[in-house]
Amino acid sequence: MYEFLTPTDLEKILKVKKAKAYEIIRTLNAEMKKEGYMVIPGKVSREKFEERYIYKNKNKAEVG
């Protein structure tokens, strides 16, 4: 697995058009810049993407 995702990766994962994928990358990279991280234009950290877009139920035992 790669550490960074490209617009093509986001297109496949989220089933969106390339323009939307670039918009998502810009938004996530802007968040990371505000947090003090260096970013690579046109790519996004897999960890940041999964934190914001992959919904995981951390407490399955609580869901009834």
C-alpha cells in the first residue's frame, strides 16, 4: 500500500469524478497545513483520508 493517494485512487475509492477528487485532496491538504504538516500538491496522506472518509465503528459492542 502507498502512503499517499492520488486523484485516480480517490476516484476509484469514492466513485467520484477527477475534479471532485482534486477538491477533496485540496481540502484535506489545507487541513493538514493548518495542523503544521508539509503536504504534496495533488496527493493526500492515506492516514488523513481514512481518518476523514472511511467510517469505522470503533465501539461495535455499544451498537445494539
